[in-house]
Amino acid sequence: MNVLGIETSCDETSASIISNGKLIANVVYTQEIHKKYGGVVPEIASQQHLNEIINVIEVALDKSRLQKNDLNAIAVTYGPGLMGSLLVGLNFAKAMSLALNIPFLGVNHLEGHLYSNYIENDNILFPNVCLLVSGGHTQVWLIKNYTDFELIGETTDDAAGEAFDKGARILGLNYPGGPEIDKISKDGNFNFHKFPRPKVKNSPFSFSFSGLKTSLLYYTQKINKEDLSSNINHIASSYQEAILDCLFNSLEKVTINFSDVNDFYISGGVAANSRLRVKAKLFEKTFNKKILLPKLEYCTDNAAMIAMASYQKILNGQKSDYDLAPSPNLKL
């Protein structure tokens, strides 16, 4: 069984191929053009997908040494994401499905992130907990089996990745903000300034980052430009530490309330953060739990996770109808 995965939900154009349950090709084109605008421009993103989608699919087929006629099914993201970007991938998948007379299956992008930890991990134990942390989402999922997910916590305002990006903008750093803060924080002292660690009343596993962002804004407005410039790595490191502490404080509460869970997963773009990975190791030692993180290339948006999320469903005969529409605000 050869499944082509297609991912075009935001600003990565990606194609992958899973053969008999194993990933054999994953190609990602990242749209660097958005850097000069300080954020993703939806109209440009969809045009870039149109320009690149054929190429990434052809490269994926070439890497896997397969022809189009060797494909048995197509998996494609249909939400959540940018409407124009989703349309490109979904319509291309439908066209290929018709041309090759093979089924296609629409996949929830969030479910793909949950599956990103399974791409190169055959030893999955249930139940487990996954912290999905990205630019658009920050959620805690109790995963009971491959198809049964329960949302037990989420952000009440900004996502953690959004807090990184907005914080970087306040500090005058380039886009994307998360990697920029990560980079300059490596030379910083995370104890330089104590930013708040907001908690959500009556929701122990949830998050709130808007107040933390506001705290950074007020702090930078209080100090002069010279102090900001000379201490920016320390300020960034302190801000980053506050965001990450919020995430791990939630996981700490999960260990208390779900004692039967031994394996924790972290997925999404923020899982690539180097300090987060250090803190994950510290968490393991402190709480005697295992935290698994995907390889860096599977943290950000990619088609491998989309194909992986679809594979068992396709084997079971699931497929989508051709009237499936993109769903920018799709929930899981």
C-alpha cells in the first residue's frame, strides 16, 4: 500500500509517501518569501503552493522510486489552516484521485501533528499524553488509542508559538519569532527577569499567554533602548523560560491526575525549540516519565504526519467524497 501525503495548510508545501506503513519520502518546501513581510501573507502563500506542489510531489515520487501509477491512495490536509492554501492541496489531491482512479482521504492537520511522533516509533504505548504546541494551537491531548483522543487542556487566548512570534516582534527580532528567540536565548540568562507564569482558574491543564506577552511589552517600555539592546538575549531567554514553564507546569499536573500515563509526547513547531528539549530531559528525570519528541523535520508542518495519520484509516477502507470542502477552523 503506497499512500501519497499532501500538506498545504499554511506556508509549507509538502509531499510524502508511506509504503506499507513506513515513510520512504518526505519533501518540504518552506516559503521563505514571508520573512520580509514579518508574517505569512495568505494570498502569497496560496500562490507559492500553486507554484511548488507539482515539484514536491515529483521529487517525493523520485526519492521513493515510484511512479504515479504505483500510488494506491492520497491523504491531504483539509483543515485547519488558511483557506487559499488548503484549497490548493485539496483540489490537487482530488484531481490526482480522479486521474489515477484511486481514493483520497481528507486529514485533520491537528491529528497529523499527534501522529508526528509515530513516524519513526513502532513502540507506542497507550494511554499517552501529547502536548501539541505550535503557532496556532496549544493543546493537551489524552490519547487512549490510535483513534480515540480526548482534549484535556488548551490555551484560552494566544498559542505558545504565537506568544513567541509576538514577543519577538516586541523585541524587534525577525520573523519567524520562535527560532529567533531560541537562537539569541542560548547566550542569555533565563533568570535575568521573572516574567509571570499565568494560570487558568478551574482548568489545571490549560494555558494563557496573552498576559505574559503584555508583561514583556510593559517591561520593554519601562527600560531605555540601551538597556534593551545590551540585555536583549537575557530578556528573550527569560521570556522563553516563562512560556516553557507554563507548558511543563501543565504536564506536571497531568502526571498527578493521570498516574497511569507513562509516555508523554510533544509535537508541533515549538517542539523544535532547543530549550524545550533540554527541559523535557529534566522533566523525565524529575517525574520518572518518558517524553518523546519528533525529529526536527517532523515538528514543523510536513506531509509525512498527514500520510501517517491516514494510513490505518485507508487500510480500513475510509475515503472522502469529492464534495469535501476545506475547513479553515476545523476542530479535532
